[in-house]
Amino acid sequence: MRAMLAIACSSAWNRRFVVGLVALSVALATFLVLTLERVRADVRETFAQSVSGTDLVVGPRTGRLELLLHSVFRIGGASATLQWRSAEAIASHKAVAWWIPLSLGDSHRGFPVLATNTAYFEHFRHGRREPLRFAEGRAFGKGLEAVLGADVAQALGYRLGDRVTLSHGDGSFDAADHGDQPFTVTGILRRTGTPADRTVHVALESTEALHKEFAGGVKLPGLALHVEQPATINAMLVGLKDRSAVFSVQRDVADFRKEPLMAILPGVVLDELWTVVGGTERVLQVMTGFVALASLAGLVAVVLAGLEQRRRELAILRAVGAGPRHMLQLLCAEGVVIMVAGVVLGVLAHWAVVGLLSHWVRVHYGVVLTLAAPGANELLLLAAILGCGLLASLVPGWRAYRLSLADGLSPKV
């Protein structure tokens, strides 16, 4: 068998240009299969670990997904708000242990700004109920102070004591700016792999005071900055004393009479989200499967095309003692060599792309792509590609098996 592999490698090298193109197509299929699986798994993991330990997310009665995406993942915009008095009423429920107000809508150089209070740093959990930790500094006070996520600080080069200014909306050119009221950076959070890394955190009272300076998007001159409680917020995170009371509190929120509110369970809504995007995942997987099939078809076509030009070569091997079984082994070995080379190239390309783009993807999309050895699913996919390649190489191998010695030595013109 070792001799067959040596002959197969030599033959492939002699036809290296064409064989290289087939190997590249196999590498592309492998790269797409592995990258799609890695992105799919890491997106789920990132979303699942973005919030933990929070029993309910309470907000205005809009869409469940809209509330979760806006309040937890900073995606989209809020179509409604809830009154501060209503939030305090929900917080006074006998089953509520803690709550965190969330107010969004401002930005800083493309990064979202979250206005909240110090309960956020005390009670918010991510991953496996891990708390937020500071890499440098401390939490903000009630003045114009800000705490930066790790990606914000790294991308913009901020350090403790630097000044940041907020803009209304997404920070577009025509958005109003608070350039004369900068916030001082008092803390930088450790990286969490969650949307907190891409967020500027400020005190809720400070942003409320800033917004009092504007009316209809136009800054009003002569107003002094003073701290006060907000009139409205976008949502609130709620932790319960006993998790068994979650459905009871959810019903009480739904029956709240002062304004229409809703309470969602983050884990349940995340499952709904994956149900929605599950069809897209399957479409991408099917498209990747077609790419893999096209690569295998190219492998079969190249080996079969080369077989007609190698009939004399194969006949000479038969003349020196190689039997039909050896011809089958030779063609199969060539197919396996090409498949292994393509798979190895695809794996290396996958690692290279994930390693180079992981930081950019995390900063811009909040998805943490992990550079790791192939897991169980990836190994199964690689084994499937290699297995299909072996089966595909049986087609030209069977053709070579049926070629007679006389047919090879006296080819038809």
C-alpha cells in the first residue's frame, strides 16, 4: 500500500496544476463547512452567554424579540418606553430581589451608550453567572462619568481620565452632540464576550440631565446641567427572590394597569430567535453541501479525464505485475491524497480567517469567534468530506479496474 501511495503522489505531482485546482475547490468546501459551523456555534454561544441570572426583562408591550434584542444585545431601536414610576412599582413587587434600569438611544463614535445605575455592576451576570469585573478604575458616580467596555477602549484607544462625548441616536452626521458636556472615563471593564464589551456605560441621571438641554432635537441655550431622575426608560432587568415565582410576576406585569407592559424570559425568547433563524441556517448548510458536492464532482471529472491519458501508463503497470485490484487502489489513493490535501488547506484557511477576523467581528458584531481545534461536529463534517471523497474516487478506480492490458497497450486513435 505504501508503494501505491508513493506512485499516487508522484502521479498527482506530475499533474499538479489541474490537481491543485481540484484541491483548492475541496479546500473551499472544507473552509465553508467549518466556518459556517463555527459561526453558527459561536453566535449561539455568544447570545446564550450575553445575560444569565436575569429572570425577567420588563419593557413596554412591543415584540418579545424586539425587547430582548434592544435591551440586551443593543440591536435595533426602541419603539416605546416605560414610565419611571411604573418601573419603581414593578421593582416594589414582593417577589423582586433586584432590578436594573436600562436606557438606550445615545451613541459614541458608533458604539451604543447604556444609561443605567450602579446596580448594573452589582447584579448583571453573563456566561455562567459571572459578574462584571474592572480591568482598570471604578464604576461611574452620579456626575459626568463613564465606564467603557473592553472593545470600546481598545478600538478607540481610551484610557482612564480621557473625555468622551455622547451623540443622540446612532452618531450620524446630523445627530445632536453633547460636545460641551464630556464624560470622564473612570473605569474600563474586562472583556466578557458580550455586548457589554461594545458599550459605553453612564449614569442614568446624567443622560437625563443632558437630554433636558434639547427640545425637538435643537439645543436650548442657557440651561444648566443638573441631576434628576429620568421620566422614562427603555427596559429593566429583574431578578427574583425565588425563581419559581417567575410566571406569577410575569402575569402581574402583563396585568399592570397604569400602562401596557410585558415581561419576557430571556432564555425562552432566545429559543424563539433560533427558531426564526433556523431556516437561514439550514439554507446556508444546504448551499455549503452543494459546494462540497461540486468539489467532489470536480475530483471525479479530473481523475476520469486524466484516466484516458494514462491508459498506457496503467497498462505498463499491469504488464509488470500489477493486477486490477492494484489499479483500483492506485486511483483511490490518488483521490484520497487530493482530498486530504484539500481538507488540510481548508482547515488552515479556516483557522487563519478566524484568527485574523475574530477581533473585527467581535468589535463590530459582538460575536466572539473562538480559534480552537475542531470539535465533535467539525470532526464529523471533516470525516464526511473525506468519506465522500473516497467514495467519489471509486468511480474512476472502477473504470481503471475494468481496463484490459491489451486495451492499454494498443489504445484506439
